[in-house]
Amino acid sequence: MAYIIKKLKISEIHWAIGLLAIVTFLTYGVLITRLGFYHDDWYFLWTGQFQGLSGIISLFQIDRPLIGWIYALDYVVLPATPLAWQFLGLLERFAGILAFLWLMRILWPGQKIETMIATLLFAVYPGYLQQPNATTFSNLLIAEAAVLFSFVFTLKALRADSTLRRASLLFLSGLLALIYLGIFEVMIGLEGVRLLLIWFERRRSNGGSWFSGLKRASLAYIPYLLLAFIFLIWRLFIFKSTRHATNVDLLFSIYSTEKWRAPFVILIETFKDMVETAVFAWIVPFYQFTARDNYHDLVIGLSLGATVAFLVFLYIRGRPHEMNADPQPRHIESLWMGILMLFLTLLPVDTAGRNVLFSDQWDRYTFHAAIGVCFFITGLVFYALRGTVRKIVILTLIASSVVAQYHSAAFYRNFWTTTRNLWWQMSWRAPQIKPQTMLFVPGASFGEGYEIYGPANIIYNPRGDLVIGADVLNADTLTRIIKQDPRSHYDRSVLVQDHYENPLIGVFPTPNSCLHLLSNRKIELPGYIDDSLVVHAAEYSKIDRVDVSASPRIPPVGIFGSEPPHDWCFYYEKMDLARQRGNWQETARLADEANNRDLTPNDLSEWMPAFEAYASTGDLKDARHVASILRSDENTRLFLCLQLDKGPAYPSPYNYDLVRQLLCQAG
């Protein structure tokens, strides 16, 4: 490979950038076309559609005003399609990777291998797994790139040979510092990292003792210290966040009650997070994904990891003397600098009441600390290991990280597939949802109500106010449903009316089921399911919140993608809609059409619309045939018969007696 590079006259830096581009794509881009919108994306998308740029800007005025302006700019430039936002996130990630390489080459200009290995570890770092959640965390990617370029310009300013050049670089560095702090204030620990980098640069260029180097570094750091001080004064005492999670006054009040215990807890949690971020991040996510994933994704992930490892091997094989170098003082420097960086970056996180967890997006607090991780790991590997073992460890870390990142993307791919199926099936089943309806979709892995009402209003009320509410189903919200307790709340600047007196519950009873919109008159599930709250809440689900007389609403293709093929779920939803309309002939026709296409359900309870249609239109042969299928599963039959015991759920010509006789009576 070295011979080929030399023959083609490719410089090392171009080869390094090309390798990083390939590694970035193989790690994050393979599934990019199959990723979508998630979680917090939905209230942003809804606000952009209904309130425009001013609405987007106002969303973030309560905690981080700069983010609103960045989102507004992105919204103007980008189409509202998942691919556009995913591609933007990939570019932002790559920009941060290049900035990290530039920083490393400034610090250790003659050490191509060490700096490249550190950058590769940074590129694939497995502690942060939110890259597929590109819309929400786009700003975090911007903040990371901004601070790294800020560090680069800081070090360049120290070496500038003219006042004008130094002033220009200081201005750019300071501006980027304000940008990253304005995006995510908990990253302020990176200002301690900046001081460490300045100290390292001053001590290396001027020599002298540890103390004299720190003194010179402190003088050079004064502009950044003033900038950080001004930001803190504004953030702590002038700007008042009204969002609970970022309210400084609330945090201070908690600490005032804990007194001496608070600093002790913060230090303990910081040291725990340092170990998790630097060590467990390379183990836990890999295990979590590979232990439970399917073989198909496992094979692809391992193949990608092996490919990246092979490319890295070709790179390091071309520089054997550097790769096999004996431990040097710079390796110790990198190691202890990494430890200090970890402490400086994670201390503000734990002070703010957050900590590192490899679940529920809490791994985002490792992202800016990954700078220190890569210093630490690179220094440790080159200092403590030799020869082949050193290469194996480096390649293993990189390969396993690629596997973990691919599996993260596969998880988000599946999440998006489920979300798209939900809303396409909802549109097939419900032509329109009446205003003041409260939607619930238990079991769909949604964490907040806006993940449901956002897409619902985008589909069913594309040019109006927020008229459909939603919430997640839990013990608290079930109590509100039972009490018929209307109320309202704010999601950031969005006023949401919570009409718990008008619940409409949709559920996928099993992983292979279609969407079931539940009716309190007759709940159709394939037996009792693990989530007992669903059965209790279903007793209050009002199917008449579906406006069956309205023209159908089609999900916007730009957001939700093209309409899926008309499989069994399409026919089930349409049969269920026709049944609600009382059109038994149409229900039977749809059942015949599905049968002619050899489409059958995986969830036997989904035969009910066809069964009742055949019974109500006098088609006894097909009614008996479907009844025999339903009776083949005792759990399904028992549950459905308990529901039929409530009495007729539909008016004549629904043949309730025949339905109950064929399904529930012995013989």
C-alpha cells in the first residue's frame, strides 16, 4: 500500500483524509437511506410546518436560544425529508473528525501514526450512539466541530507571526467558543481542556518548569477566561431557563439542601463516569447490541468492522517504524492529558445532575468527553503495549466500535420502519381523527406525547392548529383517562390540550400484528397481553373519535416515505374501517380480495372483521371456515368471546347471534 501511495504521489495527509472519509461512511452511512425522524424531531417538524421560522426560534427561547436560530437556518436550507437531515449529520460528524485530526497534528506534528490512530478512535467512538438521531442531535455535532476548530485556531494564534493574524485567529476561536457554549452549556468543561492545550503548547515551545509553563499558559488563556466568565454570568444570573431540566435556580436549591454531601456525590459520580466513558464504552454497547440482535445484522456489522480494520491495517503497515516505536514521553503526555480532559469535561455534566448511561440517549454526555478518551487510549496503547499486540488491540477497538455503531443504526432503522408502518396503517384505518382526541399508542417505544401528536397533526391537520393531543400510557395517564380529566401543558412553547376524556388507543398487540384501533364496545386482541394497562385503558377507548365520513388523509411522502405495499395490514385496516361504517358488503369484498391474493394475518384476531362480514352477509361457508381458524387458538377465542358477551357492538344487519354461535358455542 505504501508503494502504491508513493507511486500515485498521494501525500500522507490526503491518504489520511481519504481513509477517514471511507471509515466515516462505512461506520455511519451504510443505512443512511433507511433512517428517519425520531423522538424530539416531531415537535420541531410540527412547529416548522405550522408556525414557520418564528415558531422554531421561539421553541428554544426557554433554555438555549441559539439552537432555535440554527434550526431555523437548517429548516430554510433543507427539505423536510429524513435523508437530508441524515446527510447533514454525516457531514457535521466528518467536519468534527477532520478538526480533531488537525488538532492532533498541531500538537504532535511529526507523529503521523499516533495522531491518525487517535483520530480513527475518535471517528468511531462507540460511547456515543446517537448519530442516526441526526435531526435532534445535529446541534451537538455542530458544537463538537465548533469547539475542535476553536482549539485549532487557539493553538494557531499562539504560533502566529503577526498581530493581525493572531487577532483574526483569536476572534474566530472566540466566536466558535460562544457557538458551542450557546448550543450546550454543559460542555463548558472544554474550556479547561483549552487551558491544558495552551499549557502543553507553551511548555513545549518554550521549555522551562511545570510552573513557569502554567504561568505563561494562564496569560495566553485570559481572553478565553473572560469569554467563559461572561457566558457564565449570563447563563447563571441574567438568562432564566424556564425548562425544568436546565433550570439553574432549581439545581441550586437542590444543592442547598444537601450541603456538604453534594460535592462528595459529584466527585464520586464524575470518577464513575470517567471509567464508563473511557473503558466501558468500548465494551457495554457492543455487548448490548450483539447479544440480542439478529444474525443478518450481526454478519453485516462484523463485515463492516473487518473492512474498516483491514483498511486501517493497510495504513499502519505503510509506516512500520512509527507503529513499532518504543514508548516515548509523548505517550505518557497523551495518557495523563486524556485523564485530565475526562475529568474536566465530565465534572460539569455531573454538577448539572446528569450522568453517563448507555441507554435512553444519556450516552450523549460522552460525546464531548470522547476527545479525552482518545488521548487516553492512544497514550495507553502506545506506552503499555508492543509490536503485534499493539496492532491487534487498536484494530479490535476500531472494528468492534464500527460493529456497535452499525447496530445502533440498525436499531434506529427498525424504529423508523415501525413508526412509518404505524402512521401509514393509521391513515388506512382512520380517514380523519376528530379534534380534541387524545391518542395513545402503547408498546410503540415512544417516550413523550409529542412523538405521537406531532405526526398525527402533520397528517390530519396539515394547515391548522394543534387539535389532536397524545400521551404515553402509564399508571398516571390511565388514572387521568378513568377520571376523564382534561387539562393542558406546554411542550417548550407549544400549548397542548390534553383531552383525556376522549382517548383513542392504537396498539400492535404482537410484533407481527397490524395496528388495532381499540373500541371500548368490543376489544379485539389475540388474548391477554403482557401490558395489562392496555386492556384496562381499552375499556375507555372511543372508536367514534375516528371520523369515518371524512376524506382520507395521506401522510406526506417527504416525511414518511412512499406508501408501503398493500399487504395484509392494508386490507385489515380497510376492513375494520368498512365494518365501523356498517358496510358489511364492502368488508366482505375486501376479505375476498385479500384471500384471492393469498394474504393472511399472523395475528388470528385480525380475522374478526372478515368473519363478522361473512356472517352478516349470509356467507355461511366462509363464515364457518374463518370461525374454525379463530377457534384453533383457544386464547384468542376465549378473549374474543368474552368481548362478545358484552352484547352487539354494531347495529343491524350485524348478525350478532350467528357470530357468537359460530365462534363461542360448543360444537
